[in-house]
Amino acid sequence: MFGFKRVALGTRERIAGSVYGTIVVLAVLADGASAYEHDLWKLDALVLATVLILWIAHAYAHGLGESLRLRRRLTRAELSTIISHELAIPLAAVLPLAAISIGALRAFDDTRAFWAAFALGVTTLAIQGVRFARLERLSLVGTIASVAINLSLVLMIVALKVLLSH
């Protein structure tokens, strides 16, 4: 049903949800790392619950806004389209959650599992930056600058989240 590329990166039409979902995952990982350092199943559950709650909230808000814009209740087909479109948010968590789960199964140590999950998120965002740069037909220097700026902004968001929660 879902190919590796679609799960890892989302589709071209759903890049925003993929980026948003990845930022949420990175923020939760950064915040929960010290609290769940040696309980990866709890970290997995925290990431999954947060992403699912925000996905539901996002889909609800999108549906509500669309209903108000159209001045009528949405049809099942319209709701289904919105839910499908917003599915990029939880799909962005699949690979980082897999890394944490593999660590929780003791295939490798907790620290390595955490950093693998974090690296998968950062890599996903870097690839999304490259995809955006290609769409905009940026030069190599422009592409590098775009990816660097995007990653810097994302890491600043994650750092701010961690600072505010402690």
C-alpha cells in the first residue's frame, strides 16, 4: 500500500504534513530523551501518542475550516480526502518509531536507537529541503543554503521546545 519513499518522505502534495510530522517527532524525541533514556517503549509510546493527537487535531481543524469556507457540512468523501491528506503527519513518525522500537527490542543500545531515530528525522528534513530546492530550480549553492536554513530553523524549534519544557 505505501512504498518506502512515500512513508519516509511523504508525497510531493503532502510535503507540509511530512515536515510538520517530522518536526513534532524530533521535538518529542529531544524533550523525552532524558526522561525515557532507558525506557524506549515509553519514549515510543510518547512519540506515537503525541503525533496521533496532533494529527487528529490537524485533521479536525482542517475539516472545520473547510466546512466554514464551503458554508456547509463536509461529505464523507471530503472528510476522507482531508484525513488522507493529513496522514503525512503520522507517516512521518514511522521510521523514527521503527528505530526506537528496534532499540527497545535490544537489537542495539538505547543511545544508538535514540540517535538513529533523530538522524532519520533530520535526514528526512534535509531531503525535503532538497526536494523543495529542485522544485524552485535553485543552484547548488542555493540548494545548500536552503537545506542549511531549513535544518537550522527546525533545530532551533526543537531546542526552544526543550528549553521551555525544562
